[in-house]
Amino acid sequence: MTTTTPTPAPLRAAHLVGSTPFRDADEALDILLDRLGPHLVTVPDGETGSRQQWIQGLLDSFQEHPDLEPAKAGDWSDYDKTPTVRVRRGHRFSSDRLDLGYLRHFQESWPAYQDRRGVADGALRSDLRFQVGIPGDFDLAFFTFGNPLAALRYQSVFRNATLRDVRAIHAQVGGDVVYQLEVPFELIVLTQIPGPLVGPAGAFFAGGITRLIRGAPAGTRWGIHLCLGDMNHRAMGRLDDVRRIVALSNAIVDRWPAGRELDFMHVPLAAAAEPPPADLAFYAPLQDLRLPAATRFVGGFVHEERTLTEQRTLLSELDRLIGRPIDVACSCGLGRRDMAAALAAIERTAALCSVQ
């Protein structure tokens, strides 16, 4: 009699948006891989140090850029208290003199990732990829200058500087990297405009998002991180339901350029300190989401203000609406949390990943 060994059920995947409160990439990778390793498809370097607060450190550095000068002071205590700059009179702001740091941070962290990727204890899968966070070019331009007209004028400067680093990383490691494009501005605006404008605005924003990706090398792999804001663990956008998330996601999918992989779509189902709604009707529009079969849906609903039982119920409903097991994540990075809160969120993510 011939017996066969049953094939184990695939592990549910976890996703980490990027930033952490950990000391450095070595500590971050050790913690993330130890606690979530079997569930990870991509792993960030923890985005520690100046990147812990997303682009805050980068924007602060622009205060010293030779072609820019301070326009408005700010202490980062709230969304209306952020510093901005303007182009100096008689100067030209160009990508040639703009270093966004993506290549530099990658080169600093890649060896630490490589050291851990080859561990032979079964903790890591062979298809694990390194995740590089890339703020959207329009988002970066808007938060730099503080107004949409200047952002539109200088968006190409940020796009060209971004693509220069992406091309350099791709030339070094090819498809071993997944770039997470982080675009809060677009979704936040969609939460604040009348319903009839959501479709046209979503199409416009999706065109800008995919324009950057179209400029990347063929064969690059991407994920989209939609966000409602998480400054000081407070959101800027609010949703009545997920209809506007679905509109923007579908518009991005409809305009996705050939030859570039859309690995995942991460959507915020919580809003920073505000937990995901308990009313399941909030999530019903997700049944209209049109993701390609190979694109993972990442639900950002892990939250300290909901019990594990409540979140398992929500996870089951999300699986039903999407039509397949979804990936589990928080709504944003953990860099705005203290060590205890970050570790608790990681443990909750691991517990939810045990649900098949």
C-alpha cells in the first residue's frame, strides 16, 4: 500500500509596512524574522533612525539644501505644524542635486538582510524578498513645499531622483527587492471631497502613481501602501466605509504598467489610534475590488483596541469579501509606537496569521 504525506496548508502571510522603534537594522531584522519569519513574503530593514518617523528626517534635511530655504517653521507636533521650504531666488531645484537616500539606506541594510536570509533552520522561506520603502513622488513634493501647485511643479524632480535610486538598486540585486510605494496624500484627499468627485480624482491620482512605476526598470516588483496618515499615531483622513479605498485601488490596477509586478495592495482599515470599525458593513465594498489573482491583498486592521476574537471575526469576513485568504498587517508602520506597543502589534499579527 502506498501512502502519501499530506501537503501542509500554506501559511497565511504577514506584512510589515516598514518603520519600527528598534535600535538598528540588525535588531529589527532579528526581531521581525524571529517572530514572523515563516509568515513573511517581504521584510523591511526596520527603517530605524532618521526614517522612524517616515519622511520627517528627510524633510528636515531639506532645510539645509543649497537650493532651498525655510518657508514655514514647524515642530512636527501636528499636521498643521510641519516645516516647509521654497526654492531660493535665483536657484534651480533639480534631481541632480537631490539625494533621497533610498540607495544609501539599502546599501547599509542589505548585508544584514543577506546574513539572515541564508539561515538554515527553517525559519525563512527561499522566496523571501527585501522590502524597500519608497514615498510617492507627489506626496514627497507636497509635504516638502506645503501646497499642491508647487508639488505639481516639482513632482518630476522627486520622481527622477527616486527612479535614479531604484535603477541603481535594481542593477545590483534585480528581483530580490520589492519596492513599497507609500501614498498617503492621495487617499487622504479622497476622504475629504464630495462623492461625485472621487472617481475622477482617483483616476488622476492613479495616473501619477503609475507614472513613477512606469519609469522603473522592467521586472521590478512593487507593492502599494495606501495610508490615512499616522503622524504621532494620529490619522489625517477618516472613512465612512472602504468605498474610496476601493475606487483608488481599482484605478491603480486599471493603469498598472506592463512588465512591472504588482505584488501587493496594502489598505488601512484602522486609522492610526482609531481601531477598525466593528460594523462589518464598513468593509462590504471590498467585494468590488479588482485585484489581479497574483496580487496579495493586505488588510491593515491589526490594532490594540480590538480583541483577538474580534479581529479573527473581521479576518474571516475579509477573506470572504476578497475571495481568498488575505495578508495581515497594521494600518501603518510601527515607528510611531514605543517598544512594548510595537512588539504587541507584532505578536498580534503572528496570532492572526495562525488563522487558516
